[in-house]
Amino acid sequence: MSARIETEKLRRLQLGVKFWRPSAPQVTRALEAADRAGLSRQDLRLLALNKDVRVSNGEVEVRRSTWPALLGLCGLVIVILGWAYLVLLVLASPAGIFAKGAGVALISLIFWFLWPGFSIYTLRAHKAVEQAGAEVEELARRGPRTHAAVQPLRKD
């Protein structure tokens, strides 16, 4: 029995690696079905990572609201303003034109490199909900509902 328990823990953690977060079994089944159906794995990972897919009243549902989009837009503005501030600091420095150009290029390169991380907290998560949310819910409704049969270990 302990080998079976550890195997199930390992399986759950492997699915957690695949979708960036271990989730409830119903959510994992819905995400796997959506992955098999050809939905973007990046969108599915973001749904799982942000806990936008959850089980409510025994049904898998995707959280949809307007405030994450507004917060994402605010985050996007903050990132752009941070980039613009650093660029303006470089341009206002007394360095030569080539040094200023190299500084602007370096700052832009760093922000370009960090953008995938920044985008998780800006509009990418909301876009994932819009693109994959309805399909995940539909696949979860159509999917098989499996329930484990509970067998007593000993009869009293």
C-alpha cells in the first residue's frame, strides 16, 4: 500500500510539473483533456498557475472577472513606465551618443529578456482565460466522471 501511495504522489507531482502547479484531480483531468484536444499548453499552465481553474460545487469552472484584466493593465503600464524611466535616465546622462545608444539598447534587451516573466503578471493570464476558459469547462463537463469505489479492508 505504501508503494501505491508514493506512486500516486509522484504522479500528482509530475502533472504539477507539466502544468506548473499540482491541482485537484478534477482540474488535472480537465487540463489533460484540454491538452489532448490541442489547446495551448502555455494557456493551460497559466490557468493552473494562477488557480483560475477550480472546482466549485463539484464542477470545474474557470474564474472570470474584470478586476484581473484591470490589474494586468496597471501592471503593463508600470512595466512600460519603468522601462521609459530608465531610458530617460540614460538619455539625460552626460555620456556620448554611442554610450547612450548602447545603454538604451542594453535596457531594452534586459526588458525584452524579462518580458515573459512580467507578462505573467500583466495581460497574458487574462488572455489565457479568454482563449482557453470556455473550452476547458466544456471538456470537463463532457469528460468521464470517475469515482473510486471504496472497499473496506476488513469486514467487521
